[in-house]
Amino acid sequence: MSDPSTAAPKHHRCPWWIQYLLASPIRRFLEPADRLIGPDVGPGMTVVEPGCGFGHVSLALARRVGPSGRVLAVDVEPRVVERLNLRARKAGLEGRIRASACGPRDLGLAEHAGQVDRVVAIHVVHELEDLPGFLDQVRALLRPEGRLRIVEPRHHVSASAFAETLRTCAAHGLVEVDAPASPRRRLEANLAPAREG
């Protein structure tokens, strides 16, 4: 029998059905998607959203990028992706969103290497099985001027755990930019590829 004090931490992923709560009108009021996305997503951009769920953020991203942009939304749950595709059709945004299922350790977006303007990871980084592998994939996807935005929920992630996430990001070539001068209300960061040399 193994010693529980040395066992690896158990991986946690919210069940797929929780998306019904996360897509509710109450969430749209309490946590508007535009506030989560931040101000620097605009027309014509290519944006990746890992852990897209039913599309609380994806639909807002599709509106922001406009007809000339695209949102590459991925999730490990195929049922969730089907629901997002349905919501995108109903909203008239299906031409801007490409939603697909991905693996727990592979975003499945390698063909978009060097083409992505923003990766928007909202309330998902703490659920990743392989943060270093995810960051390496993000770095490969981003254009040189691209950005990764991370927002984590306070009720799941401590300040010290978030600081560790930022250290891991830096170790994988993604450094914080535009850090707020005042204390953060949410656990969030904007990161960019580190400059070589």
C-alpha cells in the first residue's frame, strides 16, 4: 500500500453537465464574457479557446473577431462541443467558430502553428492534466506578437497556486505583460512569448 503523503495529487475536471449552470443567464450577469476576455481581442483575429464548454466565452469571442476572424474552440467533452455548435448556429455565428473535441493532453490544433493571435484560457488551466505540455502547444500556436490570457476562479485556485502557474508559464517561454499595478480582483494574467536573446 502506498503512502498517501507521497501520492501524486488527484486530477480534477468538472463534470460535463456543470456546463448547463455555467451557461445560465445568472452567469452572464455575474461574470460577463467580455470582462473575462479582456480588451485586446478584435476584428480579424484568430483566437483559440481551450475548455470552451457550451460557449459562454466562445460566442462573445466570435462577435469580437467579426466576420473576418475565427474562433478555434476545443473541449475534451464531445457533448459539450455539439452543444456549442448548436448555440453558434442559433446565434448566426457558426461561420466564425470552429468547435471540435480534443484530447486531454493535445489541443489538436497543430496545423494552426504560428497563426494564432490570442489564446483565451478562462477557468480551465487548473483542470489541465499537463500544464507544461499545454504551454508548449500554446507557444507553438501563437504569432510572435500573440498573447495568452489566463483567468482562474478564486473558489478553485489559491493565489499561491496561481503564482506557481505563472512560474511554470515563464519556464516555458511565456512571460507576463501588462500586469496590473493594483491588486487583482480575479486571478488573471496576460502573457506573451519571451523574446529570444
